[in-house]
Amino acid sequence: MVKTGSETPNAQTVYEVTRADLPLHCPTPSTSLWNSHPRVFLPIKDQKDGKIKCPYCGTEYVLVEQKTAA
């Protein structure tokens, strides 16, 4: 999962994930416990556009290809 800067957990509503992050679930490990909902697994690899939204909180996840070092 790609995190940038020093954001507070739960501050983002769109996350980029790679195949290394699968199986994908929300809330993610970086989510604050006080602002959590029950864990739900999200079948992002079954989505044609590589995007899925959490049915609880609306956070969107986008599956991106992992960049390799050249």
C-alpha cells in the first residue's frame, strides 16, 4: 500500500494497492482503531477496472502495477 507524507490514518479516501497487498481488507492496518468498522475483505482483483469501494466507509482502493527497480 502506498502512503505518502505524514498523514493521519483515515485521512485518505483513495488508496493505491498492489498485488502484494492482497488479500485486501478494510479497514487497513494503518487505520485508527477508534474510527474502524468490522473488517470486510474486498475482491479487488475481480473488478474489471481495478477499483473497489468499501461498503462501510466508502474508501476507494485502486489496484496498480508494482513498479520494479531498473
